[in-house]
Amino acid sequence: MPAHAVRTAEPLALIRYLDVALVLLAAPFALLMGAPALGYAVGAAAWVVHRVIGLLLERRARDRDVRAALGLNLGGVIARTWLVGLTILAVGLAAEREDGLTAAIVLLAAFTVYFVISLLLRPHERQPARP
């Protein structure tokens, strides 16, 4: 079997999804400290859905020409931003204001980790894979 045929796991996969892992692992601690459970659950679920949609759009954009990929990614960013904003608004209006605030804090913290990780990993993504 040729060496290039052996598929290896992505070495930076754990770091790439650190935001999702932190959101899920921080849940028990946040709830023990008194954070509203509904707000945390909605914020965490919205972030996971946000990331899944982003991954699906990224995969679809790879198979397209540059203009179509740019349009798909830009439309995806706008749609995902609306998803997050409307999620915060909906949980804040449907439940208590503290639930909306908690969802907003969870989403802001997750986005901050995601943004920092994406900036740190950007140089590694542009380097071609070595055989």
C-alpha cells in the first residue's frame, strides 16, 4: 500500500474544535455556578449548529470556482450571524432575560476561542501537505 494512500488523522483537529469542546466541557461548571440552564443549553446548541453549518458550507465551497465559493462563504457567514443573533433574542424573549444574557455570553466566549484558534492555525492551512 502506497504511503500516500494511508489516511492519517488531522494532527490539529483537537485544536481546531477547541471552541466546541470548551463549550461542552464548561457546561457543568457554569451550571454549578448558577448560570441559567436554558440559556447555556441554547447558546451551546446554537454554537454547535453554527459550526456544523460552517463546515458543510466550507466543504461545498471547495468544489466550486472562486466566485461561487466566495459567494457561498459570504452568504453563509451572514446567515450564521443572523442565526446566532436571533437565537439570543428568541431565548431572551421566550424565557428570562438572564437566559438570553447567558446564551450571549456562551456564544461570545465560543466565538472568541474560535477566532483566536483560526488566526493561529491560518499559516498552517496555507502550507501544502508534504508527501
